[in-house]
Amino acid sequence: MEDNIHIELWSPSQRREVVRETPCAHEIDTSFESCWPMADGYLKKIHLKPGLDIYVMDWDPGIGFTMNASVRHAGFGFKFFISGKMKYQNCAVNEEMLMTAGLNRFAFFPASGGSGQCMSRDRVKVVIISMAPSFFLSLFQDDHSRLLSAMPVPALNKAFFHISPNTPAMETAALDIFNCTFHGNLKKVFLEGKALELASCQLHGLIPSRQPARLSGHERDKIQAARDILVRHIDAPPTFQALAGMVGMPHNRLSMGFQAMYGTTPFALLRDLRLEKSRTLLKSQTGNVTQVAMDVGYASLSHFAKAFKKKYGISPKQYQLNKGA
């Protein structure tokens, strides 16, 4: 079975390259699993069917390490952090991706290279669902347009990623993969179900529902309160989980309610509010664009400029020079 991902590990004192299947103390089904021992742990690949793989990582980073990886083919990745903390970079995107316990990342990367650096001594436990584009799209044969329109970048030739908090259902499904006790074909069936369950949970928050949520008057008041919080704290908003806690709603219900009331997600709304405020500031100020970006909560000038141009069709600097004309 051909590996789509090539990995090298670097410790402070030595380099270790992981290139082939190696005998591993962790029990595996060799007909569809490969395992590589790592520092006090392992990396395991589970090949379920063409275009669908699971990678399970469980290791103690000890004194720390850096992971270099190259992806030979474009694909979608659903990553779930159960424990640990790592900082990732990919040559296809301009931003660092910080992943910690309790977070997940949905991403599309073309064939590319990247690295990951351990940021703590906590044990790293991660589940990654890897899908080829053809397999991913086959899951939504009758719904391509709605699916692609919900993605941060609605195309299959440009990298993107979306990080959000794990839900209890995600945590449970990921741990079920770690703790699976089945063998042979029964194990493949079980793990395929869990892989699709995790992908579904992650996509649920991105793809708008066909039917609007039915909301009580009390729920509508809470959703309005959540929107008001985002407006007041536009430069330093709470996390989605914190926002849900502040208004006393389950985060999945809050997400559906936002979609029903405002036709968008909470943080898509936040992005639009930030960009609208930045446009007002650029009209009225002569200060530099970097300061405006910081004033509306963007830590990255390039990220701000890209989002602004995507929404308004002009760069922030050019807009300022034209005074919004």
C-alpha cells in the first residue's frame, strides 16, 4: 500500500527518518495496517479503502522534536487532537496552525510539504482521517455545490484550513478509534464507520442545513445576545465554546440558530463585522493599514489584506487611497 505521507522526525540530538513499515509492539492487522515506532509511542496508518485512511499518533515527546512531512497527493484531512500541543506550518498556506487538546482541523492541501513542532511535554494523541478528493466528493454526489460553497475556499486547487473546538461526539468517536478491540474485516468496518462519523461531525458545523432550525423566543434572545457579544468584542472575541457558555446554549444549537437567524455562522458574521469596521476606519483615517488590521482583531496583515480584497475586490491600501470611492 503506497504511503501518501512521508515523515521525518528530528529530536534535539539526532534525526530519525520514518520511511517504511517497522515491527511495532503495538498490535496491528498487517493486511491493512502499518505501524512505525516513535519515541515512547507509535504512528499507525490504517488503510480502509482507496482514498480513505486513518492515521493514529500516540507518543510521549519527552524533550521535544520537530516533524517534517511531505504529502505526495492532494487531499482532505480531518485532524482531532485528544491531548498534546503542536505548531504546524505548511508551505501551501502563510499562517501557523496551533493545535492543542480539544481542537480539530478540517483542511485541504495540494501536494506540499510542512512541519510540526511539539510545544509541550504532554503526551500527543491525535487521530487524522485522510481522504482523496475523489473519495471525499463521492460522499456528496448530489450536493457538490452546497458543500463547496461552505468551504473557506470553494475550490479544490487551493489550500485552506478551519480550526474549531472538538464536540463531545468527536472526542468519543476519536477515543473509540484508539480503543478499538475488533480484528480483521470487522475492525475495518468499525473504523470506517468511525472515520465517516468524525468527518460528518466536523462538516456539520460548516455545511448549512437545508431546513432552518426552529427556535423558541428564548433561544432567539440568546442568539441575539451572542451576536451583541461579538459586536462588542470585535477585536478580541471569545472562543466559540466560550461564547456558547456565555449565553447558555449548546454550541451546536447556537451554530444552527445563527444560520437560521442571520444566514451565516457566528465567526463568518464576526469576519464580516471586522471587515465592515475596517472599511469605515480606512475611510476616516490616514494611519497605516497595519494599525487598522490590529484595531479590528487581525494579527496577520496578509490575512487581513486577503480577506478584505476577497470581500470588496480591492486591497485595503488602495481602498484607503481612494477613500472608499
